[in-house]
Amino acid sequence: MHLAVLRRSALLLALAFALSAPAQTPPAATPSAAPALIPRDVLFGNPERVSPRLSPDGKRLAWLAPDKKNVLQVWVKTVSKDDDAQVTDDKRRGIRVYYWAEDSLTVLYLQDSDGDENYHVYAVDLAAKSVRDLTPYQGIRAGVEAVSHKFPSRILATMNLRNRQLFDVYRVDLKTGALELDTTNPGDVAGWTATDDLFVKGAQATLPDGGTELRVRDSAKAPWRVLLSAPASENLELHDFSADGAQAILLSSLGRDTARVVQRSLKTGAEKVVAESPASDAGNIFIHPTKHVVQAVNFDPGMPFWMVVDESVRPDFDALAKASPGAFRVESRDRADKTWLVGYTLDQGGVRYYHWDRGSKTAQFMFSAQPKLDSAPLVPMTAVEFPARDGLLLRGYLTRPMNASAPGPLVLFVHGGPWARDFWGYNPYAQWLANRGYSVLQVNYRGSEGFGKAFLHAGDKQWGKKMHTDLIDAVDWAVKKGIADPKQLAIFGGSYGGYSALAGATFTPDVFRASVDIVGPSNLLTLLATIPPYWKTLKSVFNVRLGNPDDPKDAEYLHAVSPLFSVDKIRIPLLIGQGANDPRVKVAESEQIVAAMEKKGLPVTYVLYPDEGHGFARPENRIDFNARAELFLQKYLGGRAEPLPGDKVPGSTAVVKVVEAKPAPQASR
């Protein structure tokens, strides 16, 4: 399950069981009008280049790109020169998160082992052409907490070395690799905030009742004091401090429904509103890296927009809004703040990156993350909204097949989290399914983030209940609008979305014809009993939002909404994908429901990837599972499909178990 905290996933037939494959129905678009099939490796393979970052001194450019073995690596070049060089040599999973150190000579990146999420922090010395593990301890998880232009050869890193449940802060010397404990976690801190002096000045703690407490201190030897606290029903986050350390920059819903950006005096507690919108919570906060002033804030009630609060960047934001289609975001900037790298998100294409010169106010196209998509038959994604059965406004996105005009097959694609959300923009799953002939509906059900605290907490202890009926209301809306054929519905999702797919098969088995679950929990009691140890500070949040298994009433609810215990209700086929090393939704979550279905004689296909975790990072495995999902949906909904090359996609580690349906025993005479 995905959790957006710390700065930040069923089942049944048996009695009348004769599950014959339903007749295949073509998609709404006629074959003659159908667009060309977009190859799966174009949609789900590695990008050609992505995530460009300028070095702080502005002299080098880094990015991610696959090597000759199709593994994502960090590449670096000198600005204005053609001296591209691969500077990492990850052997298998590929690198996805990296940073520049402030010395402009070191690249930092994170990597785990086969999806176990025990990330280590690695440093690439560009001069020596060497790589060092800065956190070389077995079984720990580490991250980069802070870098500073004042101390370019040092960083702060977090690590759960002392206690696997808690993250302390360590000082790390990039030249020697020396590591020293800086700040000890008292037992409830979920996140830290440091100043440019690499002084850990702020802490965000999670209280036993699920609330939040922000703490600050004046020096490393001074005691922590409470700056602000809020109950579990509020959204409260510490993002930064002003340059003089006198003000805290917060995201806060206190006193209103949607979270706004405020600046709060550490001395008096006086607050100043920086940016707010009744339409949605504040999202991305654009803060100057050395002046530490908020310059712009992003809001997204359905379609994103920026609110500029610093007049010095207004000409830039106004011009960038016109420089290219799509929604833009500043990905990187040099220390002098003369050059920005800007990414534009589109719904019909990959991210397009531009070099922005602030002096001349000119944008120069750099590259597209996936240029092969430029000629692909992609379709628009449209923001939609409709009421749930109890009147709560639901917002989401609809992607229809090219030339679709009549009701046809629809895939309800459910986001994970569940405390996350869907966004407008290019989504490979939406484009893939639409290209195969399915309308795709993504709904931000209650409990999704970004739409205010009332909407978020309307999902508390509603797994399998109102959160699920929101999904059913969404497909009912699509049917009433003439978009979906009620006899051709499938549910598909990962993590919480995988849980929803299992819930759809068990709790509403007459709605859907097929279900696809990726790393979804089947038993919420075992899910909560096996969460990673470093989620200790988040357990109280689970107790509030999901349920406390130590509370008899909550335990009864968790049992009732766990698909595993309703397997005998399943009347549709399931496809389940799982990573063997998933630390969030353990492999047992998939295997116990597969075993239960096999015992009941219910059909299920189970695909296990031994070198994956919570989702499929390796493109060969991602493409392999989606090939199986494509053929599965074709069988039961009648869309189009690209063939699977052999038993598995080359390079994939898929281990497949197919449980065939067994006829129900006849009653004895």
C-alpha cells in the first residue's frame, strides 16, 4: 500500500459454479476505424530520457536513461558539450531517484534490493568515477534528508540503523564517507526538517491518537518544544523554515476544509496565509532553495493550476504557461537561479522538457521522455465529476477509445494509497486500455487526498463500504451516460486498487465480468500485522483511517471487509500479480486468497515475480504482467490484444500458476 505520509492496495462462487467464458464483444469502435495497436513496450518500457537535473553550479546536466541492457542509469554531460557519460552501473532494477550534491561533483542516488524497499544512499564521485554506499548496513532503510550550499561536501541522511522502527538523522561526509549520528528519534517522529546550516530544527511527530505535533528547537542542545498540534482529522505538515529561521512554512487545514500554505512565527505563533483555494488542498509548493520564500503553489481540483505569490517569478510563470501545451512544473534550477529545467505533462504524450532562460524569458526544447508516443494514436483524458449515492461530489477522469460513440466495455481503474489520488495527464494504463477498445474510468473515491479534510476522512473505516460504493456509483454513472455497457465491466488496480479489485469480485460480484489485482491485500488483519517496522510512527494513522485490530469492534469490521473471508461469493475470474519481496503487502496476501479459491474450485491466474516488490519496477516484468492482463481482458470483455511472445516476455521472471474452474458437485439422489 502506498502511504503519502513522511513528506510522504477477494472472492467467490462455489454453489452455482459453471463459469463459462462469456461471448466476446468487440469494442465500441468498429474494426475498420480502430487505431493501430500501440506496442506494450512503448507504453510500459523504460523512457528514453527522463528527470533532467542541473548541477548547482549550472555546469553539468544529469538525467536518467537506459543503458545497453535496458537498465535505467544516471547519465551526466557538460552543458553545451556532447560528452554524455553513464556514471552508474546498476545491474538489474534501474535507478529512479537521484539528487545532485551541492558540490556539483557528486551524484547521490537511492537503490534497494529486488523491491524490498530497504534503500541505501549511494554517492557517485564524478572526478574519481567511483561509487560508494554511504549507508552500508544490512537490513536498514536510508534516505537523503538535506543538502546545503553552505556545506557542499556534507549531507544529512536518515537511517533506521539504531532501531529498525525509527529514523534518526546522520551527518555524512561525502569526501571520506564518515557517518555520525546527528539527531536521535525520540520514538514518534515521522519526518525531519533541516536548515541550510544542516541543523535539524524541526520534527513532525505522529501522536498515539493519529494526530500531528510539530516541534522545533533553537539549537542542537536546546530542548524540543511544541510549535503546533492538530487532531487526526486535520492536515498539518512542516515544509521549510524562512532563511532567518524565525518562521515556519506549513501546510495546514486548521480553521478550514482545504489545506493552505501558511507562514507561522516560531516566537509568537502569529500566522500569515501565503496561498489558499477552496477548490482543493495546496499541492506542490515552489520554494526558493536559498532564500526560502514561497514563490508559487499548485492546486488541483481536477485540472492543475499555479497560484503565484512571489512577484519576482510571475513573468516566468506567465510565460511558461504559454511556452508549451500541458501542465508545467519546474524540475530543477541552478544555484544562481538563472536557468530552470521545466517539464510539461500532457494527456496525449510523454513529459516534454524545456530549458528556460530567466533572463531572456525563452524556452528551448530539450527532449521528450518517450518520443515514440509522439506518433502513437493517443486519446484525450477528460476530467469528470458526479455525485455519490449520498450526495458527496466525486471527481475523476475518463479516457475513451478513439472514435467511440456508443456504450462499450469499460475498465474501472482504481488508484492505490488509498490516501493518494488520480491526476490529469499521460497515464500509460489509461492509454493502453483505451487503445485496446475499453473506456477507462478513474475515480477519486472518498478517502483520496487533495480535496479537503472532510473528503479525506469521509473514507475513514470505509474500506469495502462507502469507498467501494463510490466505485460502483462511478460505473453506474458511466452506464447512465451511455459510456459503458453494464454487461462489459472490469475492475483493475494495484495496492489499494488491488484490494478494490478483490472487493469487486467478492462484495459486488454481479457488477463486474473480470477482476485484475496487483499487490492487493486480501486480509486486512494480516496486512496490519505485517506492516514494515519503520511504519511504527504511522500505525496510529492506520488505526484512525483503516481500523485498529486491537479494538474488538474494529477487528470485526476488518474481518468483514477482508475479501479473503468472502471467497465463496466470487462469480468472476481473477488475475493476480504479486512481487515476492513486497514489504508493504506481503506475498501471503495474494497466496492465501489464491489457495482459498483453489480449495473452492474457483478460477484464478496467479503471477509471481521473484525479483519484485510493491509493484513491478523492471520493465520486462511490467510488460509481462500487462500482456497477461490484456489477454485476460480480451477473453472476458472482448477488446483487442497484442500477442504474448511465448510463455513469458523475454527477461521476465514470471512464475505462473493457473487454477482451473471445477464444476460444482452434483447433489446426490
